[in-house]
Amino acid sequence: QERADDGSLLEARPREDVAGMVIGKWRFLRFVMAAGLLLLCLPSIAAATTLYVPANYPTIQSAINAATNGDDITISAGTYVENLDLLGKSIVLAGSGEVIIDGNQQGPTIIAGDNAGTGGWQTFYGLKITGGLNKGDSLSGHGYGGGIRLSDTSFVLIQYCDIYGNEALFGGGIGGDYTMSNTYHKVMMKNTAVHENTANRGGGIGGDFHGLCTLDSSIWQNTGGGVDAEQVQHDSVIHFARTLIANNDGGGLHFYSSNVPTYNRALVTNCLITGNRGVAVGSGTANLQLVHCTIAYNNSTSDAGAIHNFAGENYIYNTIF
């Protein structure tokens, strides 16, 4: 038996307690070693940098030029008369206070997209986007998108924005074109208003999409229709949820598929579609689902005022007409 410093006998530990302590320490050591090895094996992640306009950069475009993928650009309150090109970078443009970006009818206010290989999304947060003009040759793709033009393959997230007073041939507020093979656009929009924009088709949103989703948003009083979206890829999904579609001249929602309609679907849930001049919901996609919607007071002189599906099937659940 062991003795303490004063010569007294130490209480003997049971053998199983000693064994348990040794095993416990060994397990802890193995955990620490494994955790360290895991950290060594993880790829290095560069910390995002925040660039401030105008504190660090006098213009938004100069901050974009300096940014790298993953960076945030924080814009102080004010009106910025600029036509922006994100240069294919996956970055965040965020307003601090009321930030107005005015394209001054000199072209699209913002050119987004071409970021498929960057591994991230381009994000717009808390911005007012206005004054965009895109009346170019529609065959070359330059007539799509007045407020936000989606170029090449795009992954774009729009939150708490106000997109108004823009004009284009297609997609006055937001527009994207299918200019080459293997290009597609995915757009997610939340808590955003798209209103008082103008286009030949898709006054609010128009063009070609692989994915288009809106949540808690509104699309109203646009000329050329609220939404005119073509689904051009396999398994294209369009989903409008808790979105107001109102008082658009040229119809409310229009979906269609040109290449592979069998696999495409459009889902409209918990939406109010009202006061539109033209068909409330027109569809040429294979699968149109209306769930918990109210469709009322729409007026069409040529087709049905509520729903006109000329290519596929309708699935209607708990919807008021």
C-alpha cells in the first residue's frame, strides 16, 4: 500500500476504478488526436471581408472590382447613380439604411450571374433598385432584365428589396435569357416588392428559369404582366408562396415549357391573385398546382380570367375563385 507524505496509509483504489480512469484518459486522448487530425484535413476557408461604401470605396462598382468571392459589401444610406456589373463574383450587396441604386436609364441597373463556378450565390439585401433600361436586341439576350439582368448561369438571392421603375423587352424588373446551351437561372426572392416595371412580356419578372421561388413577396402594378417565366431545363421548378400578384396589366402569372414540359412543374401556394388585367394564371407547363390560393377580380377579354392551362394538367386544392 502507498503512504502519504505524513506516513499514513492511503486508501487503496479498487482495481476496476484504476482501470476505468486509464481507459477514460485513453479515450479522451484518442478524441483529441482525432479532432486535431480532422482539423488538419479540412480545407482552409478564407475569412470573408466586408467592404464599406463610401467609407472605403467611393462607388459600389469600385467595391465590386476589389471584392473576391464570399465578400460582403455594405452600402451606407444614399442614392447611387450607377450601372453595376457583379463580374461573376459570389458576393453580398447589403444596404445600411435606405439605399437607392439608380440606373438612370443607361442600361440594366445590375448585371448579375455568371457565377456557377464560384460555389456560392449572389445576394442583394435591403436595396431599392430602379432606373434600369434594357431595350436591346432580344435575340442577343440583351433585352432581358431592366432592374436586374441575369447573364449566363445565375444563382441569385434577393431579400428585403424594392424593385421598381425599370424597363426592358422581357423582364422589366428581373429578367434572364437562355442564351446558350447548359445555362440556366435560379432565383430566390423573399420579402421583396416588384412593382411598376414595364416590359413587352413579364413586366415584373420575365425570361427563362430553371428555378424561380418567391416567399412573402409582392408583384404588383407592372405593365406587360406580373410574371412570364419559361422553364427550359429538365425538372424546372417554379414556386410562389405567400405572394401577392395584383393589378398587373397583361395578366398575373404565366408559365410555359418549350423543351421538356413533361418534367416541369409550377406550384402556387397561399397566394392572392387579384385585379390583374389578363389571365390570372396561364400555364403551358405539364404540372400546375394551386393550393390554398384566392383568385378573384381578374379580367381577360380573350381567355379565361382565372386559369388558362393549354398544355398540361391542373391540380387545385382549397382554392377560392
